[in-house]
Amino acid sequence: MASLATNKWYLRYLQEVANGNLE
């Protein structure tokens, strides 16, 4: 399953959004 890599990317994405780097 590739869900692990996807999950790691997703968590990083959420972290970026939480930091306000993405609108």
C-alpha cells in the first residue's frame, strides 16, 4: 500500500496550511 507515503505528504500539507503558508 502506498498509503504510508501519501499519509506523510498529507500530514505535511496540513502542517503547511496550519502554519498559514498556503491560502
